[in-house]
Amino acid sequence: MLFRPRRLILKSYAKINVSLHLDGRREDAYHNLDMVVLPFSIHDVIEVAIAPRADHTKIVCDDATLMKNHRDNLCTRAVEAMRNHFGFKEQFSISIHKEIPFAAGLGGGSSNAAVVMKAINQLLNLGASQETLEAIGLTLGADVPFFIRLKPARVQGIGEILTEIHPDHEYYCLAIRPERGLKTADVFVESDKHEPQENTADAVVEALEKGDDLALANAMRNDLYAPACALYPELVAVVAELKRMGFPLAAMTGSGSACFALSTDKAAIQKAEAKLIDRGYDVYLGKTTIKE
């Protein structure tokens, strides 16, 4: 390839869990999952460049939280997972501008890892298929294969079974991150003290594909919500406030602590955004479709 790029700048998008069901604990201590996941258009920006004279990959980020453990974050692990699979020697310089809040259940770390993998595949002209990248990504986390594909999907198993879905319409999504985040591991440990709810993933997919918001509101579930609320009771008030503001499609995403509302009414959701900002919340407004 005559003019192979040496540097790429890519967007790293978030996600929301419209539903999340824990389908039993596995012998390897992981949980089987059944999730319905939509892309969320808020995004970080990642620059990945080949570093010809470097003896290690360097990651810099404008989020101090991520930099505390930069040698063991998902981006570093993504580089090494790709290196182990393909055997390349190159090192990289990676710069991350964060917009997706940390410890929020919006998938920022997994999304960043997926983007780094895609960038390396392109920069080194590795020719890896989507399926290969998804398999490598699964070793990093259950959400990484979703971000490799970045399409609305039902995600099952430990993240390895993806079935694309086709929502009837796009939503505006308003996400709120409360004052503090939650560690995914802590929420999963707490979840073992709670009974799983009915698995409504089939009903959620059907409602999304038919555009039936009433059915969707009745079907939305997150088995990690009760465990998260046990650790952070203020979440109950956040979801209740979103519903009080007129958004029945309101819930917590992932393992929290971010909560969200979906609506097709742009004016209503922008009005809610302004009110919540005035009340001091960290608010993020985007869509559930990615158009580039």
C-alpha cells in the first residue's frame, strides 16, 4: 500500500442498554447476559499514530481518572491483544479526548478499546475481518464486540452472540450521570444478592422494531438496577425524575450510574435537558443512530 496512513483520528461512541437480563452465573464466574443495546451518539475522540522509534505504546488522556491506570486500561490491553494475535512489532501513540463519562454504564472504556483495535487494523493493513476483531475484543470485555459492530443489537452469552435489530425509528437520548460513578465489578457482586427479573428481551426487540413505545415502556428491564440502587440509592430519584418530566422510556444503563430517557420529541427532550442542567446535573444529549 503506497500511501498507508500513519495516523488516524476516530470517534468512539457510547451505548445504552434498553434492557439487561442476567441469565445465570457461569462456572468461570462470569454472568450470562441477554441485553438489548443501542448506539448513543455522544463520543470521545481518539487519535492513534504509529510511533516508529518508541519502545512502548504511550497513551495520554484529558481525563485524569483514566491516566491513573494508563498501563492497565482497556486501550493498552487492546493494543496487546492485537499484538498477541497478529505478531506485529509496532508501538503507538494514543491520545484520547473524553466526553463519555467514566463509570457510568455508557461503555466508554469498551468503545475506546474497539476503536483502537479498528485503528490498528487499518494503520497496519492487517485485513482482519469484523468477526476476528469481535473475537479478540471479547477477551477484553462483553461490550467490546458490540462496539466493533456498532449497530443496534441483542447481545447474549458473555457478549459473543450478537443479533442485529432494526428499530422502527431513532430516538433522542438524554443521559444523566449522577454525582458519582459505580464500578461494574461492585454492581455485579451486589447482583448476586438479588433475584433476576423476568427476561423481557423478546418483548423489547419486538416493541423497538414495531415502534410501539407503550409496549417498550412496559418491557424495559435492567437486572443491575436494584443492585446499583442498593449501592447508590439516589439513582431511584434520578429515574423517577425523568419519568415525572414525561419520559416513560426512562431507566438506568448498564451497571450505572448513568440513567437515560428516550423520546422522539426533540423539543421536549431539549427542554428537559435545559432544566436538568440548571439543577446542576451532568447531562448528555444525543441520538440512538450513528451517521457519519
